[in-house]
Amino acid sequence: MSNSLEKLKKEYRWDIYQCSLKCFNCMYINPHYLISQDFYINCPAGKFFGFDTFYSGGRMEIARGILDGSIKLPLKDNKMLLKVIYACTTCGSCENICYYNREIRTTEVFETLRELLVENEIGPMPEHIKFLKSISENFNPYNEDKSARINWLDEDEKLNEIKNNILENDYKILYFVGCTSSYRTKDIAKATVKILNKLNIHFKILGMDEWCCGSPAARVGDTILARKMAQHNIKVIENCGANLVLFSCAGCYRTFKKDYPKWGLNYNFKVLHISEFISELIKNNKIKLGSIDKKITYHDPCHLGRHLGIYDPPRIVINAIPKINFKEMARNRFNAWCCGAGGGVKSAFKDLAIFAASERLIEAEKTTDAEYLISTCPFCNLNLKDGKKNIETKIIVKDLMELLLECRVELIE
């Protein structure tokens, strides 16, 4: 018996069989928080494909079939099975919304199903195999040269000062940049560094010694590769003497905070998302923010919100900005609509990813009339900007650190 099949039977059997009424209530947002009748469904894959199979209940039915033996792997034709299992963004909305409050761990069940497909050499999808190869060879999923990880530093003369301080042991704080901000959303990495500099926060980065956090591999079922990345990152961070690691990427943060310990990989440093770090400085009256007279709304990244329960810190930061006009979208906090990029969906199901991002932008415009859509995840930022190309909208997508840079953050001496 494979390791993942054993895990399904021993750890998740209760979860799988408790989801047996086929009520499909998890496809909707909690009605007690319903603001708009236009935005009430909360599963991107289910809404996009339009069949029950693509909702959480359909995947749980597949899991039951595998457990009771009615589905025997490998199947003669695995294409539809792969499509159903991998079209999920693993956003976690279904398990947060379950009306019966049974704490059914649907996301963990679906990720274990993916591990099972990988073990049986059925999965992952062809597009996933490409980025897994890149992670293994280049330590990033974007097929970029590993030496280019710190190229974003060369674009600004002031940032070169940090490049020269890489791995010096006189700092205690480390900024873990992540692959997406290193190679794609470079403005987020630069904004984060500039904010830390303005606040006189001494820190370092790992540079080329920083590897992919392992999240992309873990999300599609290759936990062996994910653990290899994790073990390296823990080793180099502990060797450089950092006792606090800051993340601007919700996915990296989630993987360090939730997955590493789950895999039995412990570490001796503290981890914080940058929004948590900044919100604590605000609460302790350590920083001063300039005003921004803009209408703002906030998109909760799934990895930061539902996966870790961190909803307030980004809102504390936004609401601390003078003259800000902040309004929530119809679906927010644990009801938030996924941007559509997670779980390997952006690479294997591009149309689904763009559909989800476009719907989020439309929701932001219709229910808030915001000028800025703020998030705290580079991957959300990337996909929402791609979604903008698909629709007509004036809304501007920004990261929280870019917003702070715009409002001229200062340290209170």
C-alpha cells in the first residue's frame, strides 16, 4: 500500500466519509455574510466548469471511491481524473464554509489525493512536470537561471547596499523574498526592502542560497521535492544566524509555518508575514504614515487568510493610513473569492485562473467602487494583473508594501 493511500485511510477516512450528504452547501458563501446576490458561489473550479464533480463534494466522492475500492488506480484513461483533482485551487473555502462545522479537512484530502497520483505515476499534469523540473534544477518554478534570483537588486543603486550584506552575521532579521517576487513581481520585493530601510530595520537576504519554499511542488503532490527545498532553506537560515524571518509572499509563509512542521521539519527561528510585522509597529506607535486619499479594497490571499487565519493585520495597516477610504468586497475574510492561481491551476488551467481573477476584479469594482485593489501575496498580485487584461476595469492592483511606499512611511524616533 502506498504512503498516501495509507494516509487517506488512517488520517482522513473520517473527513472523507463525513462529507457524505452531498449537500454542496460548501459551494456558497456563508449566507449570514451575504452582501450581494451577484456574488454568492465560492468555488472557482465548480463555477467555471459547471459540474458537481468539480466542487468539493465531487472530489470527496472520488476519495471515497478510492477508499472503498470502486475506483482502482491506475485507470485505463486518467485524463478526466487528473482534470478534476488538479482543477482545484486548494483555496480552502469549502472546509471553511461547511455548514455542519465538522472541521472536514478537504484541502488536505485533495492534496493527499495528488500525492497518491504522483506515487502511482499518474500525476501531476504535464504543465506541472515542467515547473517541477525547473524547481529541481534551478530552485525556482519559472525556468529562470538560479543566478538571476538577485537580479532585481541591480535595478536600483540603493538596493545594491543590501546585496553586499548578504549572509553577514551581524543581522538577526532575514527577508525571504520568494520565487515570484524574485523573478516576476520584482516591485513587491523592492518595495518591501525600501520600507524596511525607511524604518531602519537591519536585515539580510539569502540571495542565491534562497531556494523555492517548496509550495508549488507540495501543492501538486511532489512532497519529496518539496521537503528537499525545505531542508535546504532551514539549514541556510539557521546557519546565517537569523532568528526572525519575514515574508511578503503568503504562499512561502504558509509553507514555512504550516507545512514544514507538518513534515516533521522543525526550525529555531520565528516566522512572520510582513503585514503582521508592520501592524505590530503601528499598534506600538513606532511608525508614521502619510495620507492617501483613495478608495481601497483588500483581497484576502487564501494562504494567508483561510489557511492561517490571518485577516486583521493587513486591515490594521490599511486603516492606519490617514484619509484612506476602505471598503470590503462582498466576499471577504473567510468568505473571500480565490484569485484563481493556487494549487497549480495557473500553470495547468490558465482559462480557469483568468476567469477567477476577472470575477474578483469585477466584484471589487461593483461592490466597492475602489480605485486600488490591495493584496499581500505576489502570486495573487500576478494573477489579478493578468485578469485585468481580460476585462475593462480602471482598478489598480497593488501589494500592501507598494501602498505603504506610496504613503511615505516614516519611523518615529
